[in-house]
Amino acid sequence: MVVAMGWTGAGVDGSLLGRIPVGGTEPTSAYWPITDDLSALRHRVRDYAFEAGLDGIPLQDLVLAVNEAAANVLDHAYGKGHVQAWHDDRQVTVEVHDCLGELRPAHAAAGDPGAATLRGRGLWLMHQLCDEVEIINEPGGAAVRLRQSYGRRPHR
């Protein structure tokens, strides 16, 4: 039995998505390592966020933003990272953590790099897709925090 983030058990696919919280009755958080199987990660995030109450375009947008952040971990942080997700009565929050720590909070304000650039659209895209995007520096790395509300987002 695995205990992670206050949860017992492991998902059928080996993820640490617990189904029985320690001392509680409903799942509210999840944890997955980042691997090169981004399709599996997208499915896990989608299933978790859908169970939390997110659906439609906001759900699709969150999954795409998490995929972009996880792809950046594979591309820029040697693939060493993990994803944490939790929800409350207003929103779903997903953090994509890396072990490199090169991202800084100022990077969260990245604008559209323009058509002349082949790369560098990831954070800009995340801003287009999610209600909130924040970069957090932490010991041993950095995280991109993505938030999506259950209600409709304001027009961007």
C-alpha cells in the first residue's frame, strides 16, 4: 500500500491517484510522475478533473495546458518531475513540478512570441487556456500552477 499526499492506495495504472483518503471519504488530490507517456498523463488529468466537476471546453483546455507544461519538463528538465492535482468547490488546480528550477515567476507573464519564432509559446498558450497560471520556485525545482474554474471563464 502506498501513502502519498494523505492518500492510501495506488491506481490500477500504477499512478498514486488514491481513492481512499486517510481519514476521509472522498478523493481530493492526486499525484503522477511525469514520463514520456503524455497520453496516459492526459487521460489521468482528464479523468481526475472530470470527476472533480470540470467538463466541456474548460476541461479540454486544462488537459492541453498540463500536457504543454509536462512536455516542457521532458524537454527542458531531463524528464524529472511530477504532477499534483487537487480541487475545491470553485476550481481544479494542477501543478506541474520539475527538478531543474530554471523557471522564474517573471516567466509567467510571457507574451505571444510572434510568428517569427518557432518555440517559446508554451507559457503563452497556458495563459490562453487556463484561468490562472503561476510559476512557483521551490527547493529542488519549480512548478507551474494551473487553475481552472468550474464556471465559465471571462473572454480573453
